[in-house]
Amino acid sequence: MLSLFKKGLEEDKLNLALSVNVQHGDFIEHAVLKILRRERPYTHAILNPPYKKIHSNSHHRMLLRDVGIETVNLYAAFIALSIAMLASGGQIVAIIPRSFCNGPYYKAFREFILRHTAVLHIHLFETRNKAFKADNVLQENIILMLERDAPQGDIAVSTSTDDSMNDYAVMSHPFASIMHPGDPEAFFHIPISGEDSRIHPAALCHTLADIGLEVSTGPVVDFRMKKHLRDLPEPTDIPLLYSAHFKGKGEWPIVGFKKPNAISCGPETMKWLYPNGFYVIVRRMSSKEERRRIVANIVDPARFPGMLWLGFENHLNVFHSRKQGISEDIARGLTVYLNSSLVDTLFRRFNGHTQVNATDLRSLRYPTRKKLEALGKWAKEQKAFEQEAIDRVLETILK
């Protein structure tokens, strides 16, 4: 590859006034050495970095820690090292996965970016399977432009369907609309094209803690608890709930289901179980191409008569209150809110991968309990839920 690369550069030199110096070696070792010597020799960096996890005890992870960089993937390491080697006013442009915008694994990387650079420009590709289809890249990618030691101003956000840029469009957004002030997770909320600029009504300023709710990942990891699982419930068993149990009108147990329908209830499983009651569940897997990224369902205790406990499988997120059920009105209102187009838009602004994690749901902002209860009372009167009706009632109640 090196000889082909040098040959290509030599051919390009005929058309461009370039002085080329190809350095063959380990980029992380090279960069760490320069940083330890306090060298910042570069004014510009253009990167298409490798995407690969870095093991916590690997040689490269130790090198990165020597210069104060903590990250789990090579692409974030390459960006952070490049930032560290830029002179003040130096700029970097990189094509990277959007997955760094949220989640706990990239929090240190996001904080590193915000501490050392100003975000100038973000480009989004509307389809993840067209822009880099020749390279079989399946992740959602963005182009990020940063400037070292610069004051942070408004951020340009551009979009195009694919890498042809035929329908390129750009808008300027205040920094505070992309990096919410006081957000302890430092999520990047990137506006998507065509969304309502009034996306943050004053009514949405409450955390889950503010309204007395919590969200957790379903605690039952089925492959670790096989001896306690049952295909169909026996008299002493309780429901083990998967997202399939909530499709359509909902069904439990499902005869012929590929997964177990029940879990034994006893001393060995009790710590994984929730008392029967009203909950809201959100499946953890979704993709950009789906109509809604967040799909919420209500857990109604009436569906499980005589059951004192419930089991929630690990691919579900569960809204609860101190591992107890919540009121019916709150549960129904929260389900309506989470299934709204407004929440879908808010969520897509910071989530660029195929998971809906509990941390992501905690990072959303919610209406007051009173407004959720009003939504819940409306929901109890409905026989069916059309998207337009949900969005219309939400707009009315949030005014």
C-alpha cells in the first residue's frame, strides 16, 4: 500500500504545488512523542481515520493515557491526537462515525473536543447506505470541522443525501442549541434538515429525576439465566417480557415463540424482578431508517392477572420509580410523549447509532408530571393512536 500511495502522490505533485513527506510508521506512537515534546507543528489536518476498538490494556491505550487522552476507538484517538498537535488557529476536518455524539463511552472524547477546539461545521448525510456504499461502511457518518483554541460561535450544519453533494444545503445554528448548557453528558444535538426551529418549547425543561421517574436497562440477560427460564409458564412462574410481547395489541405468552415466555420466581431470581404494575418500556434497538427511533409501550398490570412480579429482558429499557410501578396516568402520558414526532426529532439530533440506551433516554427533556397526567387522561379515552392525533394533542398540552 505504501508504494502505491507514494506513486499516487508523485502523480498528483505534477498538478499541485506540493512538497510531500510520507512518514511510514505508527501514527499513535509518532503523535504521542511529539505531544510529550510539546510540539504543535501542524496548521491543518484532514482525516479519514480507522474505526476499531482499543482494548483497555493495550499498548496504544497506555500511550494515549500518557498524553491525557481516554477513548475506546481508534477514530477518536486519531482525532484527539491531531487536535493536540495543531497550532493555535489550526483546523481539522474529519469523516467519522456519528456515534461519538452521545453515550458514556465517548464522553471524555466530547469533553476533549470542547476543551481544545471550536466546532465550526458539521455535515450530515441523509442516507447512511449511499455516501460510502463502495466501501461497505454501514455506520452513519458525519464530516466534522474544528479549529484549535478558537472562540466558539454559531455552528454551520449542512446536509446532503450522499457524497455527490447535489442537494447540499447549509444553515447556521447557535452553539447552545447543539451543546445544551449544563448538560453533564456533553451530548451533541445536531439539527436535522427540515425540522421545526422551535424544537425546544419552554414546557420541555425537566429531567426524569425532576418528575420522580427513572429508566433502567431490563435486568434479565436470558443467556446467563437459562436454568430459570421457561418456554411456557408453569404455575409458579412469572412473565419474562420481550419487545415481541408488545407488538400489535400485545400477546403473552406467545405460543411457538423463539424466546422463553417466563422466568421462575424464587430467591435466586428475585433481585432481577419488578413488582407487577404500570411501567413504560422502550426497545433498545432501532435504526435511522425506521419511521420512529423510539417505540414506547405501556405495561398494564391487568394483562398479567394474579402475577405479583414481572421480568424485563435486557433488550428493553424500563421507566419506573425506584424499581416500582408508576401511576396509570403518568405511564399512559409518558408513552404518548415518547411516541410523538417531537421526541423522535429530538432523539435523532444526538443519536447516530442503532441503539436506544437508558443514558440517551435520561438525556431527553420531559414535560411536568401535571402535563404527563393530562396526556395520560387523553390516552385513556382513545381507541386507537394515530401519529397525527398524538402530535396534535401534545402541541395543545405543551402550550
